[in-house]
Amino acid sequence: MNSKNMKKMIGQNSIWLVLLAMCAVLTISTRTFLTAQNFMNILTTESIIGIIAVGVMWCILSKGIDLSPGSVVALTSCISASLAQQYAYGASRLFPNLPDLPVVVAVLAALAAGTLIGLINGLLIAYTKIPAFIATLGTQLIARALAQLYTNAYPIPELKPEFKSIAQYNLFGAIPMVVVIFIVFAAVSGYMLTQTRFGSSIYAIGGNDQAARVAGINVEKNLIKVYTWCAFCAATGGILLAARSGAGNSSVGLNYELDAIAAATVGGTSHTGGVCRISGVIAGILILGVLKNGMMLLKISPYLQQVFKGMIIIAAVVFDMRKNAKKN
């Protein structure tokens, strides 16, 4: 392998080298970092953000943004929980007169509600030409308000064991289902990115939407799909969060969209559009998870953690801008 190819390979995998360097530093700094249990804790904690990130990634790839996922998480958490409360909880249920429903109804209702918000986002962005930032900021506020109105800002406890097992069950007795579901979503997104016409169309739209139109790509239709998929990912995150915590709550999901955007950005998804690798997004999720976990182990203030996270995001964007400037 010549030096040019070596340099290219290092450049493509630099995000993973950063992750390895962080792990090495934390392994030396604390005795409790390098354990199987700690790594599983990181994966479990970051999996819901990871699912949201592989949805947000598509919006950024198309040269857009989605600020509504955190509120979609809250709304779908409340909807799924309200339909999955134990029947024996009686008059204390959110809807006391509701019959005993199968868990699948709670899941499908929450997915439908979340996906509808994504469809609205897509229609607004594709056909009214409202900037994605403004459109999704509006639906962010609406979805959060709907969650609070739906529950009167009260938590929804006493969920059915079979509903909670969606997130609390451990596959083979060791791997949490939230981690398994994150892996499935990442694999599906990776396949769509690299092996489908939809993926290549979104790359083209993000690179140059006018050229994509000339090439016969239906830009509007594909943008609707992007924002619908993003909301579906967020809705899945809301269901898993309710199942894992054992309650629905209208206050959950705050800043989840920012963490997801941060993970995608750190992972190399370019905000100028047309550049994205699923492996980079996964690495970005792990970097932010390792950073958070490592700082907790080192007893660093959570407020300072946000400072470091912000610095990493700014550094990632500056690096991306410099890389694009060199290409141009």
C-alpha cells in the first residue's frame, strides 16, 4: 500500500481513530472504564439517541435539518404509554374507560402519530419551500404542546410487563433489546444509503438539487420520504424510552434532536449536503457516549460536559468546511 492510499484510508477512518484514542486515554485515567459492563452501559444509554441520529442523518444529507425529533419522542412516549397501561390500574389510568388493548395497538398508534408529524414536515418543506429549520421548529413546538395537553403534563405509569419488555428484555440474557433495535435501524439505513435508488437520490439532492431534477429525480417525493423516515425513527425512540423507563412523560426527549444532530455531524455528515457514511454516524454516537461516560467516571461537572460536547461539534463542522473548501 503506497503512502497516498494509506493517507486516504486514515482520512476515511479518522473518526474511529479519535474514538480509539479517547478510549485509550480513559482506560489509563480510570480503572472502571475498560469493562464489558461499562461498554454495554454506553451502548444502552446511547441507543435511543442513535436510532434518532440515523433518521436525522438523512435530513442533513439532503441539505436540511429536523428539530422536531425530541418532541416526537415525548408525544409517542405518551401515546404508547397511555394505550399500554395495565387494565388492573383501573380508574387511575389516563383513559379509565378504554378496553384492555394489545401492546401492538399501542406501538402502532405511536408509530402512526410520529410518522404523521414527519409527513407534515416533509410536505411543508417540499411544497411550501419553508426552510427546514423553520418548519421543523414549528412542529417541534406543536408536538411538545400536544404531548402536554394529552397528559395534562402528568406522567403515565403502570405499564404492562409485555410492553416494558420491548426495551427491558435482554437478548441471549446479555444484549439489551434497545441495542439490538439500534443495530437493526443502523443496518437498514446503511443498506438504503448504499444499495437503493432512494439512497443515491438523496445523495444527489444533497449535492445539487437542481442537477438532481435534471437527472429525473423527484426531489419533493424524496424529501417527504426523508422527513417521514426521520420521524419514524424518533417515534421508535419514544416507544423504547417509555418501555425502558416504565412510564410515558411529556417532558422527555428535551434536546434529543440536538444530540442526534451532534452525533451525525461529528460522524462526518456534511451540513452542505451530499456527504454521509453510516459508519461515521455510528462512530459519532459512540464518541459522544464515551465522552459523557468518561466524564461521569472522572466526576467532571455535567455543565462542563456540555462545553466539551459543543467544542467537539464546532471542531467537526470546521473540519468539514475546510475539507469542502479543499475539494472546491
